[in-house]
Amino acid sequence: MFKGSDRRARRTRWGATLAVSTLVLGIFGAAPAAAVAPEGLQAEGGPLPAPRIVGGTAVPNGKYKFQAALLGVPFGSDDYQRQFCGGSLISPWHVLTAAHCVDFIGDDSDDILALEDFRVVVGRTVLQWGNGVRRSVDRIDIHPDWDPDTFKFDAAVITLAAPVYLIKPVKLVTPGTDALERPGTEWVASGWGNTLAQPAGGTGGTNYPHRMREVTLSLLSATECLNAYTIEGDTYTHKATMLCAGRTGKDTCQGDSGGPLFQKAVTGGYIQLGVTSWGIGCAATGYPGVYTRLSNRSIGNFILEQMGEVPVQ
Ligand code: ARG
């Protein structure tokens, strides 16, 4: 178990988290260490909670079938070791994820993973069980304004080599409509990411779960999101393309990126508001998780266009 997760952690670092570490290093580099010193974890001084997404719970078999696991075949000998990011099934042919999860995949010499070695699994709860639907990938479309230095427009659409008809896709918020973005509302994040809290600028160790986990987070206001990530006068969150969500001791973490931030839709099924993108540490006091804002007109319409749907004016 620990061997496996260590192996995977190494791989994850080469890939998906590489860009994030660069961003976070950039933030820490930009500010004197004192300004961003770890403020201490909630778990400090008390017994650590059982392993979680960070602060979440295990997902029962078959729940959230739209949740996708992104796999690199060369990254390991089973899907637990191969998984490096999350995603969500948004149509029979399409999986939404973060740009930073897939911007190292392709057939250029500087790519880390060849497209033919990339797989997507949906409908699976326990990574190494082998159930659900596994697909090769036809193409990856990254938002044209994706910026790995600032993490603006962290969205990409994966077109599967064959459709998935038996799993109900998650719905997406309407581009240009922020009606669901009320501060204080509750949203679920899910995935197979690290369950151990990470202090700002430090390491809290790794424990990657085999079973999907979920956590309920509350949405922050745009002002809170800007304030949390304004360090020494520099602001690292971008109102138009990012949302913040969190709760004391609860957060997404490395390996959850690309996965959905969603809630039950009044019309049935689930509706997705954000994509897990980045954060300083994980469940570190004062630093909520940052999610790609799907109500952004450019991001939302980009996704609709990839799905062959009509963009919203
Ligand atoms: N960037 C991470 C990944 O690649 C997810 C980070 C989420 N971090 C957070 N503190 N919410 O998996």
C-alpha cells in the first residue's frame, strides 16, 4: 500500500502536480517566507482524523459514476498506480478535466505521456477493481487561454475513442450565469487524491486511497477568494476564471485535480460548478481550494463547442 502510493506520488509529481508546484513555488518565491508561514493545521494538537480526501468520507460503490479517473499506462501496473487526476463525464463522448492534468500528454518530444498511453475510466469506485468503463482517447482540447503560470482557464475536454452510453453525464452550469454561485452554498468534491492535510509551504506526507472519497465544501465569496490568495500585495486568484471553496479541515488535494465540484441538481442528477484546480497546501488554514469557474462564458462555451453543442450568447 505505502509502496504503491509512494510510486504513484512520484509519478504524479512528474506530471499533474508539476505545474502546480511551479505556481506555488512562484507564490512562495514572490513573498517573504514570514508572510506565508504555515498557520497550523486544524488537526494539530488533536488526533488526526481517519484518512480522507482531506476531511471527507468514503464513497459507496456505484455513487458518482460520472467521476472519471485519468490513467497513464506506463505509470504503474494497476489502475491505482496509474491514476494521476480526476475528470467528469459530461456527454457520452466527452470528459471534462483540468488543463494542467493533460497539458503534458501528446506526441511531442517534451510530452511526458503519449496519447496512446492515456486512458480514462468512469463508473469505478475502487481504482484497482477493474469495473466501470475504460476508454482510449481520440483527442484532448485545452482551453486556448490556459496559462500554466497563472492557472487561469484551467479546463480541457477529452474526446473518448468510443462513447459511454450507460452512465448519466453530470450537467454543467450555464455559461455566463452565476445564479448557483451563492457564497455559503454547499458543493461536493470527489476523487482519489491525497487524504493527508498539507501545511502551506511544507509537506504533510501522502496517503492515496483506493476507494473514491468525497467532501462537502462551502463556496466562498469572490472577495474572500481574492483576499485568501492576496499575499504581500500580489493576488493569485482570478475572479473571472476561479472559485474558492473550503471548510476547516476539508479540501481537495494532489490527485483530485480535474475532478468535479458539484451538487444535486433540482431537475435530477448532478450539476457541476467547478473543476479542481489548485491551492496552497491542502486544508491549510487560510488557503481554500481553488476551482475552475465553469460559469465563465469563455470556459463554458469552449466546453459546449467541444461537445458539438450550441454556445450561449
Ligand atoms: N493541483 C492538484 C492536483 O493536481 C489539486 C490541488 C487542489 N489543492 C487544494 N488545496 N485544493 O491534483
